[in-house]
Amino acid sequence: MATTIRRAVIPAAGLGSRLLPLTKATPKEMLPVGDKPVIEHTVRELVASGITDITIVVSGGKGLIQDHFRPNPVLVEQLRAAGKAAYADAVEEVGELSRLGHITYLDQHGPYGNGTPVLNAARHAGDEPMLVLWPDDVFVADVPRAQQLIRAYEATSCPVLALMPMEPADSQRYGVPVVREDLGEGLLRITGLVEKPEPRDAPSAYAAIGGYVVTPGIVDELREQTRRWYEHRTGEIYLTDAINAYAGSRAVYGQVIQGRWYDTGNPLAYLTAQFAAALADPEYGPRLRRLAAELDQPGE
């Protein structure tokens, strides 16, 4: 049985360029989905899955993330004094997430690419495996996606990728795994990823989505990529490249996630996530459904 996972990395240094100008002054990770910033959904998922050491890798202009999770006892006291106990409890709970997850922050240093923040955080992880979750994904699931990935790692002691079924026509949007063996319960042995293939060239009907268990072997591959980058200064450092290099000679697995995935990285996806969260709200959902029905009717 593999050692369980207690560490996680959230890369949050991106510019959010696909959501400009909305993200000109507000970090994309702080855009609301429902009544919470999108990154809070990720942090809550990790805490609910037993993660006790969360590293958020940031860049300049991301101070709002730290402000959001920082405890604010003065505000809590003011709210309680004003008789606003429910608001005080909500503010206090967000601050408690920082303690439960032991959230720390790192400034991103190194070449461009989504592998760099993972390598930055790995310096503090030693030989431990880590979860890597993106801060612009929201999963709605009975069992948190992070917990599903942890279970897959505990069963295999190997790197694990989060997968979901996809329509063949969507293959050009994703990394598509090469499946070697189906082990049941959604666990697949894979031998690599093909990035954004044409539908006719897609090696499987699954898409790699936000979520990884990264082991020290993957970190070693990232280090090697980075070493070569400093020699030639071309390209970017991608986590999927490191996974592909590792999978060439060692076991990697994919776990098909049970649940619904909402990406918030582009305008339509963000609006879809907002709409779904609003409709799921027990108070607002029925009213919004009525409003949508009214707006859908032709004017009189």
C-alpha cells in the first residue's frame, strides 16, 4: 500500500488572458462561481480530501488570493457586534481553511509553462507524492476528485492523471491518453498522452483534465526539462511532457473521475460554471429557472 498523500500544489501564476479584460485587475482565481471564488472550490476539495499542506504558487498581482484566505478576526468581531452572526461565521470559516490546509505561498520562478510551479513547490516536498490541481476547475462529485485520485495512487503507488470521457469531436481540445489496460473501476494503465489530436487520430475516448498525482520520478523529469531549457532557452516546461517521458519506461495510470467538471478558463466555460452553480442553489435556482423560461418566451 502506498503512503497516502498529504501535500498539494495549486499553480496560480497565470495571467488569465483568455478572460481579459475581466482579469485585468482581478486574478482569474478570484472570479466567483456561486458564492465562492473559484480557487476556494479547489481548496475546499483538498481539505475535504485530507490534504494538510497546500502550496499556492503565485505571481505578481495575486495578493487578493492571500487576502481572501487570511483570517480576519477584526472583521469577524465587527460582524458579530452588529448582530450579523451568519456573515461572521462565513468569514471565519474561510480563514479556517488556511489553517486546516496549512496554506503557504510561493512566487513562481523559472521558465514559462505549467511544469514550473510544480517544480517550485517540489523543493519543499522531498520524496513525497503531491496532488496538482488547477485553480480554474470546479468539480461537483459525491466523492471529491482529489480523493478519487488519492485512492488510485494508494492502489498503484504510481503517477495518476484525472480523466473523463469525451466526445470524439472534442479531441482537439485535450490531451488524450494512450490506454494500455483497463483495470476496472475507472482505473486505466496508460503509456502517454497525445496532445490535441484530430478525432481520427485520438488514441482513446478519454480526455486528461485538471488533476494529477505527481511522484518524485515526474519531478526528476521536470528538472531535466528545465536543465535543457537553460541550455537552449526555447519552448516551455510542460507537466504533460514530463509525464510522457516518464511513461516511456515506467507505469502511469489514469483515473476516470466520477462527477461533473466545470472549466472556468474561457468566457463560455466560465458562464456555464456560473449558470450551473446558480441553478443548483436551493434558494436562487427555482427563481432563475422561472426567469430563464420567461426570457425564452417571445415578447408579446
